Amino acid sequence: MRVNVAGWSNSREVRVEGGKVQFEVGMDHNHCSTCASRVRHVEHALVQKDIPHRFFGGGGSALFVELDGPPQGVDLRDHLGRALNVAVR
Ligand SMILES: [Zn+2]
């Protein structure tokens, strides 16, 4: 599915796979200063909250970050928003 992030110009792809959620951050940090700042923002939020995650992709295609899916009863958008310090709609 696609989601919108407040203040980010393009929608992002979100996939749920095997209890994990994968969020399209942007292109990789080498693409442009905007992508680099998105990657830094997401990484900082996850590290600060000590949330296990991994980045994959990039290198000419979209860079995704994967983390655990929401606990039961928690909305996927809220879960991502809290984990990544963004407002997901
Ligand atoms: Zn870019």
C-alpha cells in the first residue's frame, strides 16, 4: 500500500511481510540532499528508540527500512509514525 508522510512530497510504499513492515524511505543517501536527510531522520529515530531495523535496497532503486510490525490492535500507520518520528497518513 502507499502512504503519505506529512512534509514529504511523494507518497511512500509500505509492505507487510511475515510480521515485518517495510517502509520506503526514499532513494539512497547518495541520491540527493532530501533523500539523505530522510535516511538520517529515520535512522536517528530508530536508533534513539532502540528499535531493531535493517535498511535494504538503494543503489539506484528505492531504499527501504524493515522493522517489526505493529503489536496486535495498533494501527500500522500509527506504528510507523511513532517508530520513525513522522506523521503517516
Ligand atoms: Zn533524492
